Amino acid sequence: MPIPELGLSNGARSALTGFVAGLARQLAPHNVTINNLLPGRILTDRTRVNVEFVAKQQGRPLEEAWRVREAEIPAQRFGTVAEFGDACAFLCAAQAGYVTGQNLLVDGGLYPGTY
């Protein structure tokens, strides 16, 4: 059975991002950076299982279920594990030493709001 897509409520998400931003400001003088890496739809084994489950549940061909999910993403595709890893590597690199308390969306433009 697939794992349902769990999401934080807007209130909980706001609280978490606010907490992280405050903590990041407190630790910045000690050369510690803290950021949020917020993934969208990344192509993983779990994603594949979930799309297969939805296709069966809706009686759709698998290819159609993929097209529907991809069409919901402005980039028109799922992100790759490598793209997510590259974003994470950037935030962990010395080049991001002045980036702290930020929210990096790795979602192909899926999130409709602003941070």
C-alpha cells in the first residue's frame, strides 16, 4: 500500500519556517547556517508506487496518470533525486556560507506562494 502524501498545514509550516529562521539568526554569529530545503515532486520509488496506486484506483492507464501529475507542475516534469541532492550540496558548501534562515524550494515552480 502506498504511503499517503503527508503535508504540513499552513500554520505548522509557518511555525516551522519561523522557528528555523529565528534559530538561524541566533546561530549565525557562530558560523552556523540553517536553511530549509523544501522538495516538491521528486521522482523516487515512493512517487512511482503512489502514481501506480492512483492509476489503478482511478482506472487510468499508468502513462495517463503520469501525464496528469506532471501537468500539475509548472516545469511539466518531476524533479530528479540528483537535482535535490545538488541543491542540498550547495547549501552545505562553503559557497553558501552567507545563506542562512532561507527556504529553498526545489519544486519546479509547484508552490504557488512566496517565501
